[in-house]
Amino acid sequence: MFKDDEMQALKRKVWFRIFLVTLSILFVFFAIVNAIGLVIGNMFYKEFCVWNTRFDSKRFEALQVTLEEGIRNKDWQNVSINSRLGYTLQGTYLSNPTPSNNTVVFVHGITGNRLMGLWYAPLYIKAGYNVLIYDSRASGESGGNSVSWGFYEKYDLDQWIDWVQQHYPNGNIGVHGVSMGAATALMHAEMNEVTHRVNFYIADSGYSDLEELLTQQIDATVSLHDPLWVKLLLRYSSVMAKWQSGFRYEDVSPVRSVQSVTTPILYLHGDADVLVPVYMNEQLYAATKGYKEKYIFSGDAHAMAIFNHKAEYQRRIISFIEVVLGNK
């Protein structure tokens, strides 16, 4: 009997040791998997939010010349403001040759800068508007260490609205955003429900949800073609974004923002857009609570309608503004 008790105790010790070894192996395994996931996630975070935010492109050289000529000859004014988030934002105010109280604020996309606004400014100048263009955080000459795809950018945009309103307290204000700028504008529109300082928004080639967009981008980059693995990598990347920049990818969802928006919005998109699929435009339009219009440009790639269908692009915008301000 004593020997049986000893044997049972020995067996229990053996099984306990096996359990501990197994638990240790599993712990090490999960630690290694998570470490690898975080390393890869950090690479994607850097790719999405840091590495490609600033670079000199020859495509902007002619626009830089135009900007410098405007400052010399057209009374355009460089402006800087201090973001409440701790960095300096740089912009340029393009006053209309005919004095006006009405202003459109242009918000560029990722990898861009304020110079992109010079492609769009003439249509608003012609319509009698002043135009404010600026470098978003971590872009152009503005400060900031990372792009947040609209999460923090919407607060910076709100400060530029402050600047415009201080100069023209009785004027109309519009916001025109392209790509990430469109997403920024749409999330700002949710903030605008409190103050109604902005009278209309133009959203060109905007994405409806960042997680959904980046899921497609990760899948295209690593060619996993497995939604589970892609979402897992995205989750690790979002953890790194939260750790290093204080936001999560799921926090960036313009389609969620517009559900409470009553300020008029015009949605523009190209049906050949492979960066931000046109169905995202449809999602945004369907979710929008207030007055809305949309127009899909046939055959246009991402944010190319301003070049390929310039006259129609301008006509749609001016017609929309006339309708919404006429109903004001």
C-alpha cells in the first residue's frame, strides 16, 4: 500500500513537470509569435504612418514656382499656427483678387503637401472664394512625427477653421479634401455638428474605414490572400500605432462619423480607383445623414478627376455650392 502511494505521488510529480514544461513551451511559443508579430506590425506602421510622409517630388516643382510667384505678385500670405498637439503647422492663404468673405480650406492626401492645393485653387478663386492651403502634420513643412490618417489631422483642420473665422467671422467656409484629406474632412464634419462653422464639405476619393483600407493594402503587399492572417498583422500594426502615436486604426472610420453629420457633403470619386475602391464612396454616401450629392467619374484613377474631367469636376462643385448656400 505504501509503495502504491509512492508510485501515485511519483506519477503526479511527473505529470506536473510535463504540464510545466508544456506550459513553458507554449509561453515561449506565444512570446516568439507575438514578438515577430509586433516587429512586422511595426514595419507596417512605419510604412503607413512615417516613412512615406515627406519626400521631394519633381511633380511639385512647377507648383512651388507658382506658389512663390503668388507670394511675390498676388498678395498670397504664408501662415503658421501652433497645433494644440505640440507642433507647428505651415500654410499659405490665397486671397481672392476681388475681396471676399468666403473661404475654402484645402486638405491634401498622404505623401502630399499644400502645393497640391494649387491644382484646385483656381476653380474656387474663379468662383469668388479665398483659398487656404496647408501642410498637414508630418507633411511638407509642418511638424509632427507621424500621419494618423485623419485621427489627429481633424483637430488641426479645426484650428485652421479658427484662423479663417477670426479673419472673416461673417463669411462662408468650405472644406475640400482629397484622399486622406477627404477622410480628415469627413471626420471633422462630425466635430462641426457642435458649431456649424463649416457650411459644406467636398470629399474627393475618400476612404470609408481605415482598417478596411489597410487590410487591402497589407494583402496587396504580402500576398497572403488569407483574411485571418491579414487581420492579425493589421492588429499588431494597430498596437504599434497606439504605442507610438496614440491612435488605433479602428479609431479612423469616416463612415461612422458621417452618420451624425447634417452639413452638406459632395462625394466625388473615380470608378477606376484601385487605391481607394469606389465602393467606399458608396458606403459613405449611404451612411450620410444630411444633404448629400455624389458623382462618379468614368475611367478615372485615384484623385485624377481634376485633371481628366476638369470642366465637369468644376461644374459639379460650383453647382453643389450654389444649391447648399442658396438653401442656407
